[in-house]
Amino acid sequence: MSPAVRPAGVKTPRPVRTAAIANLGCKVNQAEMESAARLLRERGIAIVDGHERADLVLVNTCTVTSEADAKSRHAVRRARRTSPDAEIVVTGCSVQVGREAFAAADPSARLVDNRSKDSLLAEIAELVGPGFDGGRVDRALPTLSGVEIEGIADGRASVERTRAFVKVQDGCSFFCTYCIIPAARGAERSHSPETVLGDVRRALRAGHREIVLTGINIGTYDGGRSERGFRGAHRNAALTLAGLVRLILAETDVERIRLSSIEPQHVDDELLRVWSEGTPRTLPHLHLPLQSGDDGVLHRMGRRYLSGDYAEIVGRVRDAIPGAAVHADAIVGFPSEDEAAWGRSMTFIRSLAFAGIHVFRYSPRPGTAAVRMRGQVDEPTKKRRSAELLALAAECRAHWAAAHVGADSDVLFETRLDDGRWVGHAADHTLVAADPAERFASGSMPSIPRPVTASPGASCRCRHRLPEPPSMPADQPDCLFCRIVRGEIPSANVSEDDLVLAFRDIAPRSPTHILVIPKVHIGSAADLTEADAPLLGRLFATTARIARDEGIADAGYRLVTNVGRWGGQSVDHLHVHLMGGRPFDWPPG
């Protein structure tokens, strides 16, 4: 297979002066695209926002769920609408497993699958033309390396950000029964320690204070060479992940280092010892994917531990790293997860007192073993269980924050709010805001008291999307919808992310009646400003996705937002009614 296909009849590309990047999925994807963006910037090509017309558009796709596939195809179609004459290059996991769908979405796009990504630089060189260093290519795109600077989507210098993601590993051979990533990413391979050290040093020279080591299955890091065993096992590795961390600590001046996510069975005594000895530079925060708290479900998922093993690992982490914040992933609605299994899973998850939980509904991926399993769970049940676990996640975040009220935290400030306060992540990854009277600058790292509230990050009352927030807290104590966001009032949640919450109306006016609200308090649509455009875009994109999930998109549906008492607004918090499942008259009564 050629690395990319030029469709018949496509003209020789014109010189490229501007480029846009659409990136979906994990931190590994982001690291890869930052490598390409850095390359373009070095050649004098302006990186513009995705809504602006560009000469070249790079789309890096994700296939972790069917929704991610759909979003990836939508990103390609949107890129073509925004930039009709652009050269569009589509790459990533979704292309790897579903090339035909992207060829149909945009027949003129160039498709580069994951196993041909080493040729992506050559593709870019050809498309950019003579202005691109004479069109000469001396090296392949470092798809196993590269530093992703968090949040950069334009031409700003990397020094304007405080955190850098360093990709050290790619691929996975674990073949969990629900996961398509081994087919999309291939087997594990690791970068040499010399290359990793080079990337870390480059990030530090750019002014970054925190390094996050990332990979698809980072615990299999082997220094670039090891004896392979069964299903991704590594023996006699040239260097372990713990050894890599020790090397980075010894050979660089990095002030803070985290791991993006690590499989629980890879948290061994050596890694815990290095992490404990490295404090305060090694941060007390680990993300350990759980997926289920029921042993039967874990077994059918093909996970490499049972609930007791996981609990023992969490206990060892907390013993070795005092004050460690442990975060987890969980999948609801996996095949054969009956009500008894679901109850056991919830009980187990509650018992571990996580600092945070990421919740996913099981999504059947063609080519995975779970698709063929008996006992598929229906969508309404998945949605109900997701809402239950999201409520527990909010409770866990609140309890974690409440337990640390009044404690001092080393906070790396990253973002300034409209009211002048600085916001950043504490060592345990909790979002903290400092009073505007304090004279801090982005990248400063004083030790300050925690917010005086039990709601996680509750002092972060901003209308910006902060880097990787666990949630955007509502900030009006007596507002009904703010109390729902904080988990003080239960709701039948349909969807939740860092910016937007959606839940079913308790007095529905149609078969489907869902309220979609921002998690930060905005009184009504009359209070919106141009600065709220990203939030508003997320809100309406969420309504469109929910309409598809609810099966009302094809027939049509109504979106209503009320302003003021005469406009019918009963709660002073911006909200959109999503109603469908029956015909509506116009004008409304």
C-alpha cells in the first residue's frame, strides 16, 4: 500500500502559506501533530485556527469509539467546507481501520494510515512546495517522538505554555476485547532514552516547567529494545519506564514530571520507588485505567487483573506516595454486564475513593472480540448507568477537594481569568485559582492554600476552557442548575464533559426533552459575549450529538432557549431545551 493516495485528476498543489490542524483523540495524537506543526512553523507557514480558511489542512483521527469515528469524518467534511481549495491530509487511527469511509467523505483528500506515518513529512513537503526548504526531505516525521505543547492551536510560541507532553512510546499488543487500538496503532515500540532526553531538554529550553510522559501503553516502555513475550509482554528490556524516569531526573533540570496514564499492572515496586524518591519533582498523581469493578466483566474484557489486584495496587501507590491522587477510567454497559455485575462494580469503585473518574459508555468496535459476545446491553441502560457513575464521579471529586481544604499546594499557573485570577494545576492535578491581588505570572509556581470550598476547582469561575479540567464548576451557590452541576441535586444525566452537562427534563413536553447547560454560570443568552464562542460551539455540538444518539436527528427536533421572565425563562442559568420525538407547530403557542 502506498503511504498516501493522490486521487485521479487532482492538480499539482499550489504553494502553501497557511495550514490548519484538526486533532482528535489522545495525547499521543496531539504529540504527533505538534511535531508537524513545529515543522511547518519552522518553514514560515502560519498555523491558523480550524474555522479559518487554509491552504493545507491536517486531520489526525481517532477510532476509540464509534462516536470518535463519526467526529473524525465530520472533521474532514468541515475542513473541506471551510477550505474548499485546500490540500487535506487525513491520518490517524480511524483512517487505519476505516479508510473507505474517509475516501467517501472527501474523495480528494490524501489518506495516510498509521503504518505509513513515517512518510507524512514527505507528503507535507510535497504539498508545501518550493517554499518548504526547497522541497527536500532529510528525515521522517518522528511519529514515536515529539513534544506536544498543551493548548497551542495557532502560531504562538511554545514558551507561552507551561506544560509539555513528551511521547515516549506507541502501540499496544494487549488486545483487550473492546479495544480497536492494537489494530490501529500496531505493536509496541519505544523511543531511545537519548531521543526522549532530547525532547525533554528542548521543552525545558522553551520555558516549560512540567513534563508529561505519554504513550499508548506507556508501561511497556523498553528503551527501544527488549525480548518480546506473549501478548505484549516484555522481557530483558534495555530500559524500563522507571529507569527512564530516573534518567530524566538525573540528566535534566525538570521541576515537575507526570505520567499521562499507565496500566495498573505496570505500577511495580521499581516505579513506585523511583516516584517516591523523586518527590517533589515526581508528582503525587497517577491515572490507572480500571474499566470495571466486577471480576466477571474484567475477565471478559481481557484485562490483566481482577478487582482485588487493582485494589492492592492502589493501596501500594498510596503507601508509597503519601497524598497521591488516583484517577481511573471506567466503561459502562460492556456485554454481559447485568444489574448484579453493575452493582458490584459501583460498590467497588465507591470503595476506592478515587480523586477522579473518567466515564465511557461501551461502544462496539468492528473487528474486536466484544462485538460477538452475548448479552449486549441496550443503549437506555448504558445511558442510565453512565449517569449513575458520573454522579459518583462528581461525589468523588467533591470528597477529594473537601479533604484538602486548607492545605498548601504547589500550583503551576497556566491561565489567567477574566477577573484577573490565575488558574493552574496543583501537584495532585487539582485545579486551583489564586486571588488577583497576588502578583503571579504564567509559569510561576508558588505554594498557596487550596480553595476554601469542597467543590473541586470551585474557585475557577471562568468562561475559558482551561487545559484538561476535570470539570468546569458552576459558581452560583443558590442556582438550581449550578447545584445540579456540583452534584448536590441528582439528575438523569445524558452527557457530561468538561464544559457542558445534559440531563432529562423532569417535566418533559415531548417524548425526548433534554436540557443542555454550560457548567459555568451564565445567566442567559443575553449575557453571552464573543469570548464565549468556544463554549457555545460545544453546547450546540452536544445537542446535535445527543439528537443522533436519541434517534431524533433524521425526523427533526427543536432547540429552544428562553431569555427573561416574559421569554419563559424559569431558571437564571443559560440552558437549551432539546425536544423531539413528535411534530411541532410554528409559531409555538
